[in-house]
Amino acid sequence: MPQGKPSVIPDDGLTTRQRRQRALVVVHTGEMKGKSTAAFGLALRAWNQGWPIVVYQFVKSAKWKTGEEAALRALDRLHAETGEGAPVTWHKMGEGWAQVKRDLAAQAYRFYVLDEFTYPVKWGWVDAADVAATLADRPGDQHVVITGRDADPLIVGVADLVVEMTKVKHPMDAGQKGQKGIEW
């Protein structure tokens, strides 16, 4: 796909502009680190476009302080003070899928990060078929990014973009512990 040109032009009846503006479901999965970081990079782009953002963290402890949360909360304050960018809402919750469904139905946000969401699905707390149907049928132009290992095949099936993070080499393999600014 050189220079952002698609290798196939689908016969779906949509114009190039309509196809380009279609809301996406993105899944970042795989064994390696960086899934959430990549999702928050997309959130930064969404903020710059003025899209209201919501982050749902499903597994990470409410006590954990992450750089991504601090940065996005700072951008939310900047938006409140200057009108630049967009509002950012942050939730730390266990299951939380019912709230996500309500927000999608209400078109409450334009950009959703469901961080570590593959785990509640994998553990059977949330039904994969319900998630897949909800994502496929969501109204409007809501982008959804899901992160976590072992993404369910039903969710992968409705996703538009799936990235699998695979380790080639990592400093922890040589005994180095995680460090500020890199792992958190």
C-alpha cells in the first residue's frame, strides 16, 4: 500500500470520500507491549481533529498512574480553557461494557479507546457475540479502538484494522526492568 493508496477499490457503491470518512473498528492485539500506547497515539490524533474522546480502562488498576492518562487529562483541561482540541473523558472500570453500549447508542463520543478490553471478553465477563454485533451496528461516525492480547475472533471479524504486536527483541530479555517514560 505505497503512499496510502489502496491496492483494491471495492465495488460497494460508496464514493472515495464516503469510504475515507467511514468510522473504523481497530484492534491492537498480540503478545508484545505497545498496544495501548498505539491506541493513545490515535487518541492524540482524534483530539487534534476536535473529536470528543472517551477512554475505558478495563483491567488496569484505578491506583495506577499512567503517562497517557496524565497527558490526555492535560489536553482535556487545555480544551476546557481554550476550546482547542476536544474533551476527553476517562473511566477506569472492571466490566463496564453496558456503559460502552449506552454511549455508543447515544453517540456520546466520536473516538473510543477500550483499553485492555480483550480480557473481560476472554474471561467470559462480556459476550463476544454481543460485542461484535454492537460494534458492527453502532450508529454514526464513531471510531473504536480495542486493545489487549488474544482478541476474540468475532471481534477481529468485525474490525476494519487489526494489528498484532509481535516481539522481535526487548531489553527485559536481557534482565532490564521496565523504566519510566518507556513502560509507563
